[in-house]
Amino acid sequence: MGRLDGRVAIVTGGAGTIGSAYGRGFAGEGASVVVADLGNTDRMVDELTEAGHQAIGVEVDVADQASTEAMARTVLDAFGRIDILVNNAAFFKTVTRGPFEEITVDEWDTTMAVNVRGPWLCARAVLPAMKKQGSGRIINISSNVVWKGVPGFLHYTTSKSALVGFTRAMAREVGDYGITVNNVAPDFIPDDFLREHQPGNEEVVNAQRAIKRTSVPEDMVGAVLFLASDEADFITGQAILVNGGAFMY
Ligand SMILES: NC(=O)c1ccc[n+]([C@@H]2O[C@H](COP(=O)([O-])OP(=O)(O)OC[C@H]3O[C@@H](n4cnc5c(N)ncnc54)[C@H](O)[C@@H]3O)[C@@H](O)[C@H]2O)c1
């Protein structure tokens, strides 16, 4: 028996480094998993289905309204319900770093489109199903940069900061339908790409923590599964920082 038997969980950015860990976590608790990403969903779907879990891949651009609505329809056709949405997709790794006066307007707009409009459009798309069910869980993935105020990253930091207010306001709008909305903030979780492009950052961040080690994708899974479970049904509008005590909030 899993904590999420019979539930259906959409993970946007589900083919990515941390999104894959959420997918494995949901599957392990008995949920059917929707790996929703721009592409490359086959690897995760194959991994989950070969292990005996229910999973489908959906190609979606979270910044595009029609695409998010099509995603919700595909999920409902496949599973008949939508219980959990993890807004995890983001324009993140390839963001240009540097002084804010050098960020191009195009890159600013792309960041907001994917990281802010995306979660809004995905929440809109799943809301009718969650309302009908009288239950739902929306989990927005922000970042510790919101609390740290990391320089050289203003567009990304601003977009992730937006999710804090977004979470709180949305939680108040949907509480009467049995839907909770929460925010989970990872700290720096390096993969090969981030190690190559941000050399030395891993050591700097690890030293700032009460628990001085590298954060791995699996560190995030417990908080997300908890918020998705019945155990968290009186928790809404909140932020959980999963950061080994780098910043305390
Ligand atoms: N890794 C970290 O250090 C870290 C730290 C704090 C917060 N985060 C946040 O955690 C989340 C996952 O990060 P990650 O490290 O796994 O990154 P990642 O780049 O591996 O995964 C992001 C996924 O989102 C997908 N994606 C991007 N744009 C999309 C779009 N328009 N529509 C649909 N999918 C899209 C990508 O294809 C990718 O698979 C992100 O929200 C990121 O901002 C990561």
C-alpha cells in the first residue's frame, strides 16, 4: 500500500534532473505518473513502466495555454482524474548570468513566460478536474535564491519569487474546493551540467549549510510527497525550504 495509491500526479519538467526524482517518488507511493516535458519523456516513462508502475509521457510547453489544456485533456483521457500537479518545469540551467542591466528583454520575457505564466497555465488547466473531484494538490517549485537574493541572476530570482505570492494567493482561492497549494524550494542541486557551468559553486553552497554536504535530487522528494499526501491536508499557502539549513525561514 502506497500513500498515493490511485492518485494521478503530473510532474512538469518531469524528464529533468529533479523532476525524474519526483516521478520515481510518486510511482513508489502508488501514484500514476505523468511525465510532462518539452520532450525526452520516453526514458522516464520506460523506466517507470518497466518497474511495473503506471506512467505516461506528455509533450507540453508550459508557457503555451493550448499546450497545457491539451496536457490536461490527455491526462484525463488516460487516467480519468488529476490529483497532483507539481509545477517543476523551469527556464533555469541555460539562463544567462550577469549584471541585471545586461539581461535582454527577450530573455527576461522567456523567464517569466516559462517560470511564472507556466505554473499559472498548468494550474488553470487542471483546476476543473480538481474542483470536480473536490480535492487536489498543487506544488510549486521555487528556489532558495528567493531567500538568499543571489546576484547575477535577477530574472530567474524574480520569477521564482513570484511563485511565493502566487502560492499564497492561489491557496486562498481554492481552499473551498479541497485543493491545497504549497511551495517547495530546493537549494543548489548540481548535476553534470551545473558542475561544468558553475565550477566551485557546489563547495561554496555546501559550506553555508548546517548539514554540509551536496544536495541531491532525492533530498526534495520527501517534502513533495508529504505535501501531496493526505497527511498534509491542513497545510496550504506555505513554503518549505529543503536546503540543509543554508537559510532558515
Ligand atoms: N538544480 C538546482 O540547483 C535547483 C535549485 C533551485 C531550484 N531548482 C528548480 O527545480 C526545478 C527543476 O530543476 P532541475 O535542476 O531538475 O532542472 P532541469 O533543467 O534538469 O529540469 C527542468 C525541466 O523542465 C523542462 N522545461 C523547460 N522549459 C519547459 C517548458 N516550457 N515546458 C515544459 N517543460 C519545460 C526541461 O526540458 C527540463 O526537463 C526547476 O524549477 C528549477 O528552477 C533547481
